[in-house]
Amino acid sequence: SAKRERRPGYVRYHPEMGRAALRRASLSRALHAGLQQQAFRLVLQPQIRLSDGEVLGVEALLRWGDESGVSPAEFIPVAESTGLILPLGTWVIDEACAQLAQLQRRTGLPLRMAINVSLAQWRDNALLGHLDAAARRHGLQPQQVEIELTESLAMQEVDQLLPRLHALRERGMRVALDDFGTGFSSLAYLQHMPVDLLKIDRSFVHEIGCSRRGEDIVRTIVSLGRLIGLEVLAEGVETLQQEDFLRGLGCDATQGYLRARPMGLDALCDWLARRRVDGVADA
Ligand code: C2E
Ligand code: MG
Ligand code: MG
Ligand code: MG
């Protein structure tokens, strides 16, 4: 009633809110069905070394349905809040390893596969077992498997995550801190975090050539990485100007639309073959 709405602590009803909640509920049902119906697939986006243009690996990015489908930014949070992220994440791990093995057979290249892992998966005792099983089943070296967690999650849960991160690294798997720069890492923590790679968030890369402050943040992250001996990769590189700036700073690698969009396995094999013919020095 109108009376209740005026009480402090009550949230006023908005039609928009109802619509969002309904959409989440129907998304959640559709996600469950989608997992059963194999409606998910992975696309792979190349990661490229800045010094010589060599392809180092690919990141697996989840897709639901066709091109016009719902974006991961919308359905991943729903999968996280309903617990579906656990079976879905296990599928992603196995499928990513299967695709990396295929990629290696078809191209002869010993690439790496970066896999995004949500907090609920990190908290799950079965995570390491799933990773071991997938790497073994598809004949991959542990060094080829890189697990991404976002910097903000890493910092919120650092004490619980540390043993798991150490266990991963002891197997030889790699750890990347995703969306770096958005999570307020303290230097003290970072120095002791068992991680290999910092991925600069694309919101900062976007500022290159636009704002001095954005450029300063990018410069600071690259120097920080060098100082504590971590690799640094810049996400969302879309222009030559951004790429030149990053190369000038000594950033190790990039991932972005300038060089390659996320692609299916067949398209990726074609793309890699074409690069070999054309030569890599197209920068
Ligand atoms: P992320 O892990 O930070 O992935 C990078 C995102 O940036 C991807 O969006 C990618 O398509 C996009 N991107 C790459 N290069 C460019 C560029 O040059 N410009 C622009 N504007 N965007 C670029 P996508 O595929 O929509 O994924 C969004 C987020 O969803 C991911 O961010 C990740 O947090 C999450 N996600 C995707 N796949 C998975 C998955 O398998 N598991 C989990 N837990 N999360 C996933
Ligand atoms: Mg990622
Ligand atoms: Mg990211
Ligand atoms: Mg992200």
C-alpha cells in the first residue's frame, strides 16, 4: 500500500524493477534449459606479444545462442546468482581444453588457453579436480592453462583464495588477474599473490590518447608489473595509437579488436594460417 511505501527502509516499487526481476527469472529458466540443450559455445580471442607480434594464446569467452544472443555481461551474473555457474563453468573448462587440444593438432602451435573463473567456482572444492581432469583428458601441459580471476574478487577473498592459487601454481598452471586497475589492490598483497599476469582493464586502455589520467594509470600498472616481475597484458586495444603507446611503455601483450575479435575455432585456424602466409610484421 501507499502507506507502507512511505516507511523508511521500504523500497518504492518501480515498473522497471519488476521488469528486470522478471527478465532475470526467465533468463535463469532459459539458462538451465540452454545447458541441457547445448546452446552454449566458446569463442576464442588471440593474445599477442607486442615486441614481435607472436600469438601467445587465446582467451575463451562464453556465448549463448547466436550472434544476436544475450551477452555474457547479462547472463553470467544470473548464472552466478542461481548457482548454474558451477555446471556451466565446468563445461567451459572442459570445452576450452578440448578446443586448445584441437587448435594444437590443427596448427602445431603450443598456445595457451585463458579461462575465466567466477568466485563461486573458486570457492568450490572441486575446481582443481576439474582443471586437472580436463588438462589430462585433452593431453595439455599445465603451463598451457591460465585461469583468470578478477582483481576485485581476488582482493575481497584473498585469504580464502591464496591456498587455491598456490595449488594451481604448484601444478604449473598460470594465474591472471583480470580487469586490473578496478579492484584497489594493495602493493603489499600483490607482492605475495601467486599470480603471473596482470590484465589492464579496457576502461583505462580506452583513455589512451584521451585523458592524461587514464594514461597515467596504464603507465603505473605497467611499471608495477615490471617492478614485481609480472607480465602485463592490455585488454580492449582498438587503435594503433593505443598499441604504440603500450609498446612504448614496455607492456608485454595485447588483446583487442585492433588485432582480432573473438572467433570460433575454425575461423581462428584460418586466421592463424593467414598470418603465417602474410608474415606477422603487419604492425
Ligand atoms: P573479460 O574476461 O574481461 O573479457 C574481455 C571482454 O572484452 C570480452 O567481452 C571481449 O569480447 C571484450 N573485448 C575484447 N577486445 C575488445 C575490444 O577491443 N573492444 C571492446 N569494446 N571489447 C573487447 P565478453 O565476451 O562480452 O565477456 C564479458 C565478460 O563476461 C568477460 O570479461 C568475463 O568477465 C565474463 N565471461 C565471459 N566468458 C566467461 C566464462 O566462460 N566464465 C565466466 N565466469 N565469465 C565469463
Ligand atoms: Mg577475462
Ligand atoms: Mg577483463
Ligand atoms: Mg570483465
